[in-house]
Amino acid sequence: MSHYGVEPADKPKALTSQTIKALRHEEVKGISRRRLLRTTIGAGFGLWLLEVTAGTLSFLWPNLEGGFGGKVSVGTFDSLKNQNAALPFSEGYPVYVQEARAYIMLVDPTRPEFTVGEDPTGDGTALNVRALYQRCPHLGCKPNPCIKTYWLECACHGSRFDRVGTKADGIGPAPRGMDRFALQVDEDGLLTLDTGKITLGTPPVALGRPGLEAPRAATGCI
């Protein structure tokens, strides 16, 4: 007796060619490779767009709140002096203000006070105060003031600036002096910086030439 089973002709086990053709016209169940690729690309673009938007908002938000990128009140001469009691601010030494990302110094230390007025160029001579952006004009490192020389010195590539930000020609690769913020001193002596308005620093000055203050010590911090 045969062990082979006989299946009814109306219940085939294998797919016929007609059935295969019919399935091709039906919607594919699950997710296809093409749709997966499109979904992945779309999700990646969406994530990039979200990061760009978040970065833009993070930059603009401080402007709305009075932080960096907008107007920043840094204090009066006396308040800056008291906040930096360990440093000779009244003698012209640059002091750092984190909120403004700036170094503040007297232009003429023989007059230990700010003068009422406004200076959109950031020179500050008439106001007897200057505010320098913390970035080195070379590649953006942060120069630091040297207590021995009163100069600002960039540890990244060796550029040196006198205490009011003038670049010493031939000492380091910075192409100009440190950039300056627009500033204002009101009737109460309060100094406010407009960190959204930056004036580029002046061209380098050779050692010993007018326009560059000599260091107060022969050897500096670098």
C-alpha cells in the first residue's frame, strides 16, 4: 500500500505562478527597504534641523534676556574695584567680567574713575574705560593678563597685547589688536557694554613705537 497522501486539487500546498503574480499587486506587509531608507534619511534631517534651531535659539535667547550678545551692565568703578580687590584695577590692570566675556581697564590710571558718556567705537578714551572682547583675534583663544607686565598674553600661540589691547608687532600671529565693545557710562557711573557691537582691534605696533605701552617687567608670564 502506498504511503503518499493525496491532496484535493482545490487545496494546493505550493504557490502557483498565478498566485505569485497576484501577490505582486498587493500591498507589501511590514516596511520595505526603500521606505526604511527614506524614513532614516528623514529622521536624520529632522534631527539636524532641530539642532540648528536649538543652537540659534540659544544664541538669540541671551540677547532677549540682556546677556552676552546684548547690553550687559558690569558695574561702577568702585564695584569693579571691590569685586577685584586682590588686583590693581585702579592702576590700570585689566579685570575680567564673565557675564560680558570682556576685560575691563582704565584708559588713564591717573584718573581712577569712569567719565559719563557713550562710545559706540569702544575706544573709551573720553570715558576713561575700555572693554576688550576675551577672544584672541588669531584663533579665538582667551588671552590672560600678566600681573608682572600688565600685558595680555595668549598661551595658545604666543600673541601679546599691551594692557589696553594693542598688539605687539612680531610677537605672536594675531593680525590685529583685541576687539572692543561699545560702552556707556550713565549719570550714576554705571558701565554698560553693548556686546552686540564690536569694533575690530587696531593694527599691530612695533615695540618701542608710540601707541604701545611698554611692559612693566622685562620678563612676562609666558
